[in-house]
Amino acid sequence: MLENGGSENKDTGPRRKGCDPLAQTVRGKLQNRRQKLNGQINKEMRMRAGAENLFRAASNRKIKEQVAMELSFVNSNLQLLKEELAEINSEVEAYQNDTLLRSVPLIPLGLKETKEIDVKLVFQDYILEHYSEDGADYEQEIQEFMELRQAMRTPKRTSEGVDLLFEYYNQLYFVENRFFPPDRHTSIYLTWYDALTGIPSVQRSIAFEKGSVLFNICSLYTQIGARQDRSTPEGIQEAITNLQLAAGGFRYLAANFSHAPSMDMSKPVLLMLDALMMGQVQECIFERRVLGGVAENVQTSFEVAQEAAVVSEAYSKVHQLMMHPKVKDYIPYSWISMVLVKSQHFKASSHYYAAMGYTDKESTYDQATLEQVFPTVYDEHRSLQVPRSQQERKRLSKAHIRQALMLHEEALRVHNLSKMLRKIDTLQEVLRQSHDRSMSCYTELDEEDDFFEMMDVPDIKGETELVLEPTAIDFTRVKVNDIFHKLGPLAIFNAGNNWSAPRMVDIQRGAEGFGFTVRGDSPVIIASVDRGYVASASGVKEGDFIVGVNGQIVKWSKHGEVVKQILSSQRLRIELVTPLGSEILHPQDKRRLNSSDSAGSSQTDMNGSVISGSSTKDRRQPSPKKSARDVPDGSRSLGRGKSPSRTKSPGRAKGPETVNHLGSKSLPRGATVNGNGSTGTGKKKERGNKGKASSSQKEGAKKARGVLNSKAGLW
């Protein structure tokens, strides 16, 4: 993410837009149906809540009976709507590739829906209240943010749609720090509908908005992965990549998002979705392994059998997670059935390919390879001996084919029990072809004079050459600029800091100069003020932030630019704000605080000045030499070198740039301006009571660092 302002703001290209919500694509129609159902479910739930309140409040028996009847109708309508939504969630074929013929469909996830919100008045009021600026000046920025959120609701099912969601997600970082104070809630209500049940959840926390957007990013990855053409190695790899990213996002949400207001973002559901995506990744790896056919040899047949066993084990784990009490009644029943079908199907495939490893001619059979791989094929092989004759291999092969047939029949049975799965033609076709293939092989092996007792074979031990893990979400995928960068640098001008209302100070340069020094940039800070001069009399205070010079906003300006504007003015008009409390630290001061921890001879106060630890004495006149301790704080003196009484920040790196009534500047290190305008050098004595930073200042610095560090996390 980028935080740029003024001339540093770089163009990141045109604003990304969502797809046309009226586009008549299959996936678009499904999402539109989902949106309408969410509204109807919300309406029925409000009616049910009102009827339940009336039923509890009513004392008349007749009224209670009427209300109870209405409640039964509402509950019936609500159940029908939920079943219709579950049917939409079971529509997996709409997200598959159009050329998909022989691949088992993958399970994608629909997007969470949200309501349109209007933040214009809330943001404008907050800008006026907190930043003391006219909210009307930010109408364009507010409209830009609202358009970005509106576009985010209908992302394209491509990488462009993912980038749009990431752009909005990253923009929320700036919006959260600008307009959502940590100590209270705003009046913005964020509504998101559950991805599977359509039940609305309303919160005022920006963390809920960020979590919901991240959930949609993961859902979009599942849809992109499901629509890949898995008849090519490139398409399979794309599916694997997107499913890994989806699994990584769900795992990140499960680890970082607590107190979920909706079931789809609860930890049990997120962990189940993580396992489901990784199971589908393993399925794609198996498809790539058998793409183009399997070589008819012992080594390859057993490797493919073990790869199929890994897929079966992965789906068995997913099925166990789906049986969790909180998950079982929440997800569509068709998902549970499909996962169980896939588990049985790939387990049958593992037995089929194991059988192929034994069915080769006696003259060409690789017995040496069989003896080498046999001990690693089975989970339990103590009762099995390595077959050494064709008859023994045939018997073992027939047992595997028989087991494969039983599992295929079980998969078909579970498939036929689900109304939604019966509508998926591709799944039924794959199951039927696999069953027919095993039946054909069993027919070839079965002989009338075969009187051997049928043996039971153990399951194939799952093993894969490629072990993949979920891919962590890359939040830096899309670089964004802070839409509200005009408010100033985020480290200073954010919702967590407080400062005084801006005040205008007019200073007329006289014979004594302006009488103050500045340091830092973005924004420039008043480093010190000379008592008895015009700046002090005008109300300039040490530690003030300069936000405007002669009518020009300088929140983002560099140190040299501000100094140049000040030195070029005979009559100076500056706009200042005073930080309130001890929690505001300039970024340069934070870096100096961190670096000063290792320096035992110096301590740092809250405005970043480095104070010597030795005892010093007060002075009236400057001495001939400058202090030997130089610290790179970039202070610039904008007052007269000869001062009757001066409050300074000791230990400046540069010699103070002093301006007399003639406007001279850029003097050598340690040089000052005498009363007659000549320059000279001399050692400055250090002040006495200012030698050490107070304990309250150090505690304030530590507290400020803690407040800033606490904002580093996601939530």
C-alpha cells in the first residue's frame, strides 16, 4: 500500500470497475437470484421477530392463537427460501468450464452480498469535527470511495475482479485509520449476508467489513479455480494455484477473525472450507497424474493407486469436519453427499489401479519391481505375501477389482440419494464410466473354474510425490493510494490522534528575525521558540505542527520547501496545530526514539530533541564555540543569533540557519549573526535544568509507541 500526498501521489491507473450486474451470464443470474433471496429472507426474519414479540406480549388467548398461526406461515416461508438458497449453493456446474466432459466437478463458493451504504454525511461531519476542515471540500474523495465499494459488490470472475477486491480491502486500511477512532463506534452500519443461509449481520466495526471482503476474495478464487479447463496441464495448474490461494485465505481468516457474527465466518466452517479446498487441490494433482493415460507397468500403477488414496483420505477428512455439529446443519446437504461420493470414488480408483499393477503377462511381468514396492503399498500388509506366480497375482488383482466395484456402487448409491447431485450430469457420467471400467476388468478376470476363496485386501496406503500447502494471501498484490491523502500524513493526522483547532499566526519580520526554529518534514515541526521575539509573542509554541504557510497547505511538504517559503516572506502567515496529549509522535521522532535506546549518554524527549545527560548551566550570551554533540534532526533557526533568553532544542546536527533583518542565511556550522550583522563562531553552553528528559516524558514516549504499534495488526 502507498500513502502519498501532494506531488508524491503517483497515478495507479484508472479506477477498476465491477461487472454489469444485469449481464445475463449463468453465474450472474445465480448471483442475482441469491441477492433477491437474501432480501426476502431478511424480510421474513423481521416479520418472524415481530410476531414472536407480539406472541410474548399478548395476554389474550385468541390473539395468541392467531399470532401462532402467522408464525407457522412465516417459518414455512422461511424454510422454503432457505431450501431455494441451498439449491443455488449446490449449483456447481454453472461455475465449471464449458468444455468439461470427463472431470469431476469442483465445489465453488458463492459471494457474500452486502447493502449499499451512504457515508457522505458521516465522513463530512467527522472531517469537520476531528480534522477541523470543511467536509464539502472532500465530496469528490468520498464519492470515489463509495463508487469503489459499489464496484466491489459485483467483481468479475477473473483476476481483474480479485484485484478490485484487493484494492478495496487495502483502501479500508486508510479509511479505518482516518475515520474510525479506536475508542468509540461511528454511526455507519455495515450489513453483510451469510454466504450460505442469507441471514443478515449488521455491525459497526470496520473489521467486519474487512473480514467479509477477504471472504469474498477467497470465494472468488474458488470460482476461478473451478472454471479452469482441467483437460490441459496449464488449466490444472491454474486450478491448483487458485484453490491454494482460497485455502490460504480461509486459514488466515480462521486464525485472525474472532467473534464471527455469521456462521460462514466462524472457525469450524472456515477450517472445513480450508480442508475442502486442499482436498480439491489434491484431486487436481491426481488428474494431472493420469492426464493422457497411465503407463501399464508395476511402478506407475502403484504410484497412481497411492495418489488416488491420498485424494480419498483428504475427502474423508473433509467429511469428518462437515459432520461437526455446528457445520452439519449449516452447509448444503449436497456438499456432504458430494464429498462422500468423491471419497468413495477415489478410494475405488486406488483399488482399480492397484489391480492393474498385478495384471500383466507372465513373460513380461516385472517381479523385481513388485518385490521392491509391495511393502510400501498397503496400510496393513502383515497377512499378505508378495505374489510370486501369475496365479497369485491374478487372485490379488481380482480381490482389488471386487473391492473397487463395491466402492463404486456405494458412490452411485449416495449419489442417487441426493436430489441435487442427480442433476449434475458430468458427475453421474464419471461415476458410471468408472464403474463400467471396473466391471469390464472383473469380467475378464472371473473364470467359471475359479474355486479360490475370495480374499479381503487392505486399503491402499496414500502417498504423493507432491505435497502442497495453502498459499498465503499477498495483500501487496495491488498498490493503492490513500483517497483522503489531503488530510495529511496518516502517521500524524489519523482518528487515533488529537490536536487543537488550526490557528493562524501573523509574524512581521523585524530586526530580530522571526525567532523560531523548525525541524522534520511532512509535517514540519516548530523545534524551538526564542522568548522575547515576535514568534513567541504571536503564540507560536514549541512542538506545533506547521500545516499552512501564506495560505498554502504544507502538510505533505518537505523540510527544505517549507524553510524556503518562510525565508522568502517578509510578512509570514502560518497555520499551526498543537498536538494534545503525549501520544502523537512524528515518524522521524519514532525512528530517533528507537535508535536512541542503544545510546547510553543521551535520552530523547517527546518532540524528538536529543538532550544531553550531563549537568549544564544557564547562559545569557552565546559563547564562541558550538557544542560538540551533533544530532541529525535537521533543525533550522529562523530567529536572531544573539538572544536575550532562548528556549532551544540542544544537539542539532546542522549549524542553525539564522536570519537577520537583511535576510542572510545558509551560514557555516556554528555561525551566528551579531548585532551589527557580522557572523562569528563560538561554543554554546548547555542549559542546566534541560539536561535530562523527565520520567513522564519517557513514559509518554513508551505509551505512544505502544499505541502506534497496536495499530500494526489486521483487526
